[in-house]
Amino acid sequence: MRGYLMACVSGFWLAGCSESVMSDNDKGLHMLAGAAVSYYVADQTGSQVKGCAAAIGVGLLKEAYDRRHGGIVDTGDVLATGIGCTFTVAF
């Protein structure tokens, strides 16, 4: 539960502060999504590696969807989604 709370607080902070740090809210939302996916998968499987892999996979799938349906493809979005997993990794 503590890790989940940390992920949520970090994600919401990043989503709110991303305008000044990353010049748009999109990257913060991608990080939040990556943190949520990573936490859920890691919690279900007991593997933080699988959680991070799932976050990266979701980022890749989202960009593939954008490419196929006329959205803007941004590799930075994949990176931001993958970075989201770092907020749920226990050190």
C-alpha cells in the first residue's frame, strides 16, 4: 500500500508540475500511467521487472495506436511511460 501511495503522489505531482519542467502536461500523464500499470502488474506478479516491462509495453502500444489512427507519434511518450515504473520500484 505504501508503494501505491508513493506512486500516486509522485504521479500527481509530476502531472501538475510537468508544465514547467517538461513544457506540457502530456509527459506527466504518461509517467502517471506508467506508474499505475507498473504497480498493478508488479503487485499481481510479484515482479518489479515485469511491472516495468508492462509499463514500457503499454507505452509502445499507445504509440502504435496513435500511428494507426492518425495521432501524433512521440517516442518521448514511450520513454515517459517507461520512466513511470521507477516510482513504484522498491529500493
